[in-house]
Amino acid sequence: MDDVPPEFNPETAPPTLTIDWDAYLPFFEDEDISEEEKRELIEILWSITLSFVDLGFGLNPVQQICGEGTDPLSDDPPDLVSLLEADWVRDEEEDA
């Protein structure tokens, strides 16, 4: 079974990051924990790292839509009410 969605485009998709076990397991060879626990710890640290990457590069969907169409460095940034009204109008247009 193919788990790739039909709209998937490998040319525009963000890169995937995977764990290189050979690079990280040696850091834990002196630890008195099982191989399974070492891998679990690496997976947890990897997940935390990816969260920071998502925050830094705007891969989080919330970051992609928040402030859309606005320039945060402009001399006259929009106020919260204007942003909410613009979002409401956009939602109404999508529903129509």
C-alpha cells in the first residue's frame, strides 16, 4: 500500500530528516542502559531537535498562516482587530 498522498510533489516537499543511529549510539556506549533505552533516548532528543528546526524554519502550519500577507517590519504593522477581520473575510470567501 502506498502511503504517499496524491498531491505530494517531491520537488516542493520539505526535506525529511532521519536518525543516523551509527552517529549517535557511540555517545551512549558507556552508559549502563539497554540498547532499546539508548534508541528511545536518541528518539526523544531527535524529536526535541526537530521541534526546534520546525520553529526556526517555519515548517509548523501555524507559522505558515499566521501573519500571512503582512510585513512585520513595516512602519505601520496591522493591529489584532484588522488581522482577525481579514481572517474572517478570507474564511467567508472560502466557504462561499
